[in-house]
Amino acid sequence: MQQQIDQTNTSHEQLQQLFNQVVEDNHKLYEKVLELIEKQKQLIHRLYGQKSEGVTARQTHLNYEAAQEDLAELEQIRDDYRSGLSQDELAKLPAIDPIEAETLIDEGELADQPLPSVTHQSKKPKRAKYTVIPDHLEVKILVHEPLTTVCDCGCQMTQIGEDKQDKLGIIPKQFYIERHLYPKWVCRECDTLHQAAAPKQIINKSIATPELLAHILISKYADHQPLYRQNLIYQRSGINIPDATMADWVGRCGVALEPLASRLHALLLSEPILHADETPVSIMKNHVKVGGKSLKKGYVWAYLTPQHSALKAVVYDFAESRRNEHPKAFLGKWRGKLVCDDYSGYKFLFHQGVTEIGCLAHARRKFHELHVTGQSIVSIEALTLFRQLYAIEREIDERFEKHTPPIPRDPKIVRQIRQEKAKPIADKLHQWLREKRQLTTKNASITKATDYCLKRWQALTCYLDDGRLPIDNNWAENQMRPWALGRKNWLFAGSLRSGQRAANIMSIIQSARLNGLDVSAYLIDVLRRLPTQDDLDELLPHRWMPPQ
């Protein structure tokens, strides 16, 4: 009997040792997961914490998403392990950031949190780690009562309060039938018949409502969903809209929206300052072709007002080439200040009364390429001066945007700040460029970058003398992103005509975005009112008012 007891104790001790070993190993694995989480965060910050000029915006976005998904997987492993531990066991583990445990928070809870001290606020706002649930959403209440409200002693329990947990849900897009009835009224005495006439529609005799047409246009041109992919999505709701039918609707809407795009074009030409940029888009040569290449390169040109202009508009012009005849035809007799890159297609304009405004971002990019490729050690000196110039622009932005709502920028104040703070730095950069150019040979790697700046120095520094001008052309490049994203999905334009139609629709959608409109509500109202609207200006994005 004693021997059996001893064997049982030994066996228990071995199990306890094995259990302790497993717990210790789990803790080590947990600490390893925490270490990997920190390394992943550091990697994400290093790669995507600031704008990368080595990859495209789409590549950066997709890589960032993949990195965040990897981080989420590690955090899920950590949370799963913690969920099986008691409070005492959790207390023995390394602490984690409490914010990470909160994935959702409503605006009311956010407002109740104390604001950080002004002296300890970071100069650059950090990306929030939680999703804010807006207060305007419909609330569906689900009450979770305990299995019983009767106490073990037999008494009926009394409710003393409740805990609230908000979650964010979604109702997928729902189709519906909009049935129009036209009652017939007849006079029995004189056989006169009265019946309401069918209202004019954007596409006569079409089954599509303005809501459906707007959804298709936004899905194609704002969300970059080709029509065949939209058809597959709609089929999941039991609705089959053939690609050819949607293509017909899109074509007719493009024609209907052309007068609005033309009116925006006319308004742009009344502005004293414009941005311009261009990007390639493939065009199909022939719809049916055996062998050989069926695509040719076309270009979409963007013309838009500055970011802080009173008129916020962008107009796209689709053309079959990059020749200078296209900006010449679009701008016509316009004589103002054009913010653009160094493309030769704009050069003729500067001999016809247009003032060239250079892009400091392009100039900086040339030194950045030398720096990241290790071709020039001294390029870091130029980058430091560029960084100081951009820091002053951020200071100007904060001066006007710190108010709620932001106050309009005063060009006189902007010019004064630039003259006092930015001009000395620009002069120092100019002196540095001249000195380095004298010390380098014609074939040196840094020569091309210095020559680019020196030859265009007047255009690059015009912004110092005019508070209305931007420091670079990044604002125009940002308005090209929808085309860059779109061509990755729909790959090419079916024809020059379809490209021009897309340019009209994109001009309306992007201008609505620039004006901070709900693009869906705006486009639905425009498509409903356009057939009977006399004053088209009332439908322009910067003039449009939501229907009461």
C-alpha cells in the first residue's frame, strides 16, 4: 500500500513538473509573440510611416495592408492565449497597450476622454488605433438578459443598471422595384381622358432609376469596379444586369453629364492659377484584331484649381497622345500661372503669356533618388534644406487649419511668412547648388539634379513671392490617383470616345469629392434634375445644394 502511495506521489510530481514546463514554454512563446508584434510595428513604421518615393501609391497601399494583416494575425494569437488565463495569471504577464484591446468606440465615449495637454501634444497627429462609430447611424438594440432574474434565495431581482457595447454592422446593397402608376381619369359626359405624362428621365424608357445609375457610375469610376465585376456582385442578390446594358447606361450618362464638365472647363479658364498633370492610359486600337498589339498609349490630362482656391474643381481631358496640341486646345487663350512638372509639352505655353510655376517636389525627388541608391553622399545636405522648406509650409497650414472650422488662407500672411523664413533657406539652397555644380563634372551623378534646379530656379521659387501659389504640384498628382487605380482594374479604355466619356464622369465625381460632398447623394440628384434643369450652374459641385 505504501509503495502504491509513493508511486502515486511520484506520478503527481512528474505531472506537476510537466505542467509547469508547459506553462513556462507557453510564457516563452507568448513573449516571443510580443517581440514579433513589436518588430512588425517597427517595420511598418519604418516602411510606411512616411511617404515612400521608391514605390507607387498602389504598391505602398497594398503592401501596407498585407503588413497590417500580418500584425493582426500575431495580435490574435496573443489575445487567444490571454483569453484562457485567469486574472491572477494575466497579472504575471507583460502589460499590453490598453488601446489595442479597443477596436470600436463611439463618439460619445471619445468626447468624454480628457484631452491631452497642449504642451505634450505631438506635432504630427498619429493615426487612431480605433474605429469611431458615428452618432448618426441607425441603432439596432439587442438586449441580453441573464437566464434567470430570480435570486438563489427565491427573491425577484431588481435591475440597477446596464453595460453598453456598441458594434458596427452593415446591410448589403438592396435592390427594390420602383413602380410608377399613372391613373387614368375620364369624363363620362364628353369622353375626355386625363393622365399624367411620364417625367423626363436621364435615359428615356430605361428601367434604371437615378439611384441605380449613380451607383453603377460611382462603382466604376470612384471604386474602380469594372462592369463585368459589378454584374457578378449583383447576381449574388439575384439580379442579372448584362454588361452590355450597363455599358449603354454609362455611355448615355456620360453624354448627359458632358455639359456640366464643359461648364467646369469654362470656369477653370477664369481662374488665375491652375495645376496640370498627365498620365498614360491604354486605348484599344481595334475591337477585333487577330495577332499583333491591340492597345496603344493614350493620355489623360488633369487641370485643376489650387488646393486652397475658393473654386474647387478638376477637369480631365482624354487625348490620344502626349503632344503639346492637347494642352494648347484645352487652355486656349488662358494666360495665368501654371503649376506643372518639366514636361516639354507645356513649354510652348510659357512663350505665349503663361507663367511657369515649378514643382519643388520633383526637384527634391532627384536628390532623394541619389540618396537612396547611394550615388551621392552630399545629396543629404540638399534634402535637409528641402525638408526645412516643407516644414515652413506645414507651419503655414497649421496656422490656418488649427481653427474650427479652418479659416481661409490669407495670401499676404502666407507671403510674409515665406519671405521671412523660407526665402533665406531657399537662398542657402541656391548657393549650395551653385557651389556643388562648380565642383562636379558633367557626367557626375549629382550634376543632373543640380542642373535641373539651377535651370528652373526662378520657376521653382515663384511661390515665395505669391502667397496663392503652392510649393509643388503634388495636389495635381493626387487627383491622378483615381486613374492610376482605375487602370489597374479596367486595364484600358475601349476607345478614344469612351476615354473622353470617362473623363467627363470622373471630372464630376472628383470635383464633388474636392467640395466635400456625399458623391452618391450629389450624383443621384444631378441625374434626376438634369433632364429638366435650366440653370446648369446650380448642379455644379461647388454650387449644388442638397434637396430639402
